[in-house]
Amino acid sequence: MKYFEDIRVGDTTELGRHTFGAEEIKAFARRFDPQLFHTDETAAERSHFGALCASGWHTAVAWMRLMVAHRRAAAEAARGRGEPVAAIGPALGLRDLQWLKPVYVGDTVAYKTEVIETRISNSRPGFGLMTIRSTGTNQNGEPVIKFESTTFVERRPEKT
Amino acid sequence: MKYFEDIRVGDTTELGRHTFGAEEIKAFARRFDPQLFHTDETAAERSHFGALCASGWHTAVAWMRLMVAHRRAAAEAARGRGEPVAAIGPALGLRDLQWLKPVYVGDTVAYKTEVIETRISNSRPGFGLMTIRSTGTNQNGEPVIKFESTTFVERRPEKT
């Protein structure tokens, strides 16, 4: 992670893509969101969705997985260049998560983030707060999920 | 589900409890949120959390699972009494999800919902929109997660 001071509103990051397979959709839903339109093809065809589709929570955690992988790769690359890696603190929460379209079997969702706000943390000295807007877009260019999240990011240590 | 007309702002529902075990916390995190403080006890002790704790997404999907089970049980009970069961449509999204405290190994979270807003749907005739505030509270009475979500609920069919 870059230090808080090096993050600019408008910075964008491509996190990567995830393709939602039928078995994965059903396995996630059986465990965490066992509604029939997420677990059973025939029932899904008769539902308002018209076909099997992923739990909205599944679409969200696929983002988390890609975000963790992205941060890890970026940290390793920075260490490889001999650069310091800023710590990233816990997420405070999400604002305005919208599930805009169903994610059907075989859909590929590309996740992207944009920094929309940065501010100093009053509660945690040495950290700033970064708010990003994340969007998942399917292979037809249609947004399927979007939300904003706020995370602590370490500030550049002062030279002494 | 009750028909939209029978839902009142202030209605509360106890969804049940979930205890977060170490193996379950690590299995969820390895799959969806592989940060070390969710997957490795020793690394977690050295982190800002101080001990292994559940992914925030895990705390959220535990709510979803209890919500689905609650709705299913309520629908079966209504059918058993010979009452109609209103359809519930897709969730539109979440507002203001906050992770307020870490959920550590062995914590038991009780989830509760309260209806905070109801309004007629302009886009889907025959349905209303219900917004609920959901809260998860640990065994010490501390809220660990809260968020608001909006869902379509079927209106009572007009008598003809």
C-alpha cells in the first residue's frame, strides 16, 4: 500500500476479474444464502431472476478476495523495489452498497476501485482515512455491484 | 413473510445467534478474505486486533443465513395456520454497514432487525419497499455490526 500522503482522489485500480461458475454459486449459497434461486436451477427459472444467479454477498466477497490479492501483490512488488510498504488498517464499513443486476452462471465480473475521499484520522494518529468507490461490471459492460468503503492507511513517518 | 400492509415501522425480529469457531473463521477467510489476522492465530496476536477474529464479511453472511432460515420458518408456520405468505423480492442493497467491534473466536453474536421505513414501490406494482436496520450484538452486549437494507415485499392482493 502507498502511504496516505501519496494517495490522490481520482486514483483508480483494476482489481481483476472473477467468473461465477454454477457449482461455486450453489456451494456459496447453500452455506450462506440458501434461497432457491441461488441453489437450484429449476426453481431459479421459475423465480423473478429467470435463471440461477449468485448471492449478492458472493458478488461482494469475490471483490474482497481480489482486493486482498491485489494488495499483497502490490506490497511484494514495492518490497522488491526496496520501497517501504504502508500499513493498512481495518475497514470501518460500507456506504450505499447496491446490487444493480443479477450475476448469472458464467458471468465474468471485472472489479475496479476509485479513490473518492481522503482525510486525516482524528482517532488514530499516524493514519489517514481513504474512501474508495468499488464497482463490479459484467462482460456486457453492465455494473452489477457498487459500494463505497473507508479504510485506515498509514501516514508517511515524519523524518526526525 | 407478512404482506407489506401488515408491516409497521418499529416491528422487531430476533433472528437467532451464531457462535464463531476458530476453524470456521479460518476456512471462511482462506476462501474469501485471506488476511493473516483472519487465518493465522500467531499473526493475529501481533496485529492491531490482538487475536484471531472473523472477517467482517463473515459476520455479515452469518446474518444472511439466519435471515433466510427465519423467513423460511415463518412462512412454514403461516402455511400451517392456513394463512397466505407474501412474496419477498430481491434486496436492492445496503446502507451504512458498520463493523463496530472485532468478532473473536468463541464470540456469540445475536442478530436482530427493526423496520425503520416502509414505502410503496413506484417501479414494481404490487410490491412495497421495506427498510430494516439489522444489528449483531456479542455476548457482552456490544454491537459488532449494523446496517440498513431495503427489500421488496408483496402487497396484499386487492379483493375483486
